[in-house]
Amino acid sequence: MTSDVREKLLELYVYYGVDPSQVDPARTALLAAQAALCRDWPGLQARLLQRADAARPGQPLTWMEIYRHPDGLSHDRLAALREGLAALPPGRLSDRHEERFMPFPNPATGA
């Protein structure tokens, strides 16, 4: 599979811990930043998820951001996403950990 095809299929997953006392300002800031990115890059799909497992009182929450675009996430677009979101959200307790995923190739077509 070529690099261009991999970039087109790429989805970015970013996870980190959030201070439970900062959930409202963190969510507000992150959703605003995601909305701005989606306005600036039509077609970008951005989601924010929270780990379903119940955190113990006072323990960090785990959040996951997911980004995808029908035209792919090129190296330049990934760099722009990283730069635009590096300081977010407020109340983040750990580094932003990135994982990049792509669908399995179709064995029948090789694509």
C-alpha cells in the first residue's frame, strides 16, 4: 500500500487524562477548538469521547479525540492538528498520546 493511500485512510486518535474538577472548562475549550478546525478544514470530522469505565472519585478521567477526513490526514494536516491542539484542554494531567489507525486492506482487492 502506498504512502498516499495510507494517508488517505489514516485516522488519528489522541488520549490523555483530565482533572475531574476541570471537565467543564476543558470540554468547552476543546470543543471550540475542534469546531474552529472543522470550519477551517471542511470535511474534517472531530470527536471527543470519555472512557466509559467509571473513574474513582478524584481520579483523572481519560478522554479520546478522534480526527478523520475523507481526503486523508497528510503530514502537513497532522502537524497543523498537533500545533492547534497542543496546549488543550485546560486541566489535562498527562501528555497527549497519539495513535494512528487505518482500515485493514480488503484481501479480495488488495486495497
